[in-house]
Amino acid sequence: MNKVYTGKTKDVYALDSGNYLLQFKDDVTGEDGVFDPGANTVGLSIEGAGKAGLRLTTYFFKKCLEAGIPTHFVEADIDAQTMTVVPATLFGEGLEVICRFRATGSFMRRYGKYAEEGQALDAFVEVTLKDDERQDPPISEDALDMLGILSKAEYSILKQRTQEIACLVKDELAERNIDLYDIKLEFGRDQHGDILLIDEISGGNMRAFKEGVYVEPLALTELIVSN
């Protein structure tokens, strides 16, 4: 295998088959030792986080495929903490797409003058550029199109798929009496130019609460996959 990318929460290797291997780490994003799915730095390392993230990702990627939502998932080896995926190209140098069902985190930091913490939101979708130097700035549909990152037609597909996936996850959590506040997703283009879900769907990129108490990423995996 040839390592082609060292990421915050996973490393990427090129395989002879043309596919790629993602190696999940125990590192999670956050600041000052506190987990935050919206942070752009590694905040702490949690033993077992990589395996838990992969278990939940595998669960939800299979659910997406059953629902006809295209992803880059091929197979996973939970014990090795690896996932094999098909090649996909990023939009620009990468986008993060957030779907919000309740106001919290960076939404409150930006719009707190008009919103209340925990306020219900109607599957609000926002896109940010993966740009650590500029603190992952939000970007509009028009700007994405004008800068040649994502066409308006592609944005429409991206938004629809984001809401479909987020609602799928939300419904799964709701069956366990867990309230999904927000979720961060990533997308790319396959070899045919079609948009597909990439990266992961794990406790490390969502905020969820049960009876008003925040559910840690490892605990979320146990609540979803083990029940």
C-alpha cells in the first residue's frame, strides 16, 4: 500500500486495485481537549474511537446503499479499523456539508443574536470550505458556482442528498430516543462525475442528545449498533 494522505482522523492508502483504504484513527476533532465535530483541529484522542467510528460508518453506509443513496463504500474490516472505498475527487480542495436540526455550535456563534440554543431548525443545510487557515468559512451556492467549485445543478443534488442522509440518520437515532442536533457530511465525484457520499458517518461528525444529555461518540455507536 502507498500512503497518499495523512488526515486528522484517518489516513488514506492507494491500493493496487485502484481503490483506496481508509485507516481510522482514535483522534477526534475539538479544542482544548473538548470534542467538537465542527472543529478543524485534533482536540484529543479517545481509545476505541477509530473502531467505533468505523462500526457506525459501516452501519449507516449500508443503510444509505439500501435507500439507493450512492456512497464510496466497498467493504470494511472492523478489527483492522480500515474501510475500502472507490476513488472520488473532491470539490475544490474539499467541502464540508452540515445539516442542522437544532441550533448549536457554530450556528449559534454566527446567528446567536437571532437564535436560541437548541432551537428547532428544518434540516438547514450549509456548506463550508475545508480551509484550516481561514477557519473553514461558510460559502453560498452562488459563490460555489462562480468560483468553479460546484455548479448550481450539482449544489441542488448535494443539498437533496445531504437532507436525505441526515434524515435517515435522524430517524435511526429517534428510534432509540436520541435527538440528532446536527451532522457533518462530505461528498465527491466518482469516475463518471456523479456525486456520492464519502468519508464517514460516525459519532465523531454529529451532535446527538438523549434526554437532554450529550451522547459521546463511543456511547452513540453502542446505542445504535448494539441495539
